[in-house]
Amino acid sequence: MSEGVHIDKVRDSDIIVGVDGSVPAKAALRWAIGQARLTGARVRAIIAWEIPTYPSWGLISYEDFGAAAGKLLAEVVQEAVGIDSPPIQVVESTMPGHPAQVLIDASAHAALLVVGSRGHGAFAGTLLGSVSQLCVQHAHCPVTVVRGK
């Protein structure tokens, strides 16, 4: 179920996971689902989006970005949950805003925040991506960073 989430809908026992469709984000979602199975927690998968400031994108509506984000989130969650696994509650939320800020805000009422790390390639790949770094520095709960494989 995709929805705009209000922070008061997040449970203090939720595992929040940021999803953007990337390999590291998919790995983070799989990790969060595994952790939820171990702890009995609920997973809240959040995809955040912003309207680009590029003039050529001017014909795409606000609603189209939200719908596209929701569709991507549903596909990634379905892939991660699978059909042969024990059931786990995963709530899908599409939210407008900068991904790091959306996740940091959601972390105020969560047990754990899980994010993927894209890094920057070979040597610099040992560094965190900007969203994961901001989450590690500013989240209100523990953060797990998962490298994608």
C-alpha cells in the first residue's frame, strides 16, 4: 500500500528503510526485512522524491512524480518480500521531499533506520553516499548502512 505518511503513523518499533530502486537500496530493504523477521518489527519502506528544477521537465505534474515513485516502491518491495518467505508486514510510503530529510524525520519515531550506500566507485567507494551520510549524522535512532551487492 503506497501512501503519503505522516510521522505520527510511524510506530516506535518500526524499522524504516529508504528505497530508491538502486542495488544498495534493494539490499537495505532485504536486510531490513530479515531483521524484522528476527525481531517481529514492522518494516516501513519509504521512497522520497523531489520535482527536478530542470526546465525540460516542466510538463510533468507533481502527481506523476508521486505515482512513478509509488510504482517503483511497490515493485521493489514485491521483489524483496518474495512469495515463498514467511509473511512480514511492509508498509509502503511515498513522500515528497529530499530523501535524507524525509528519512531523518521518520527516524524520530522508529527503532531503526536502514539505508543503502552507493559510495563513489573504486577507492572512493569506501565512503558513504550523501543521503546515507546525512542519515548517519542526523537520525534520531540507530542507523544501519548496507552496501549493495
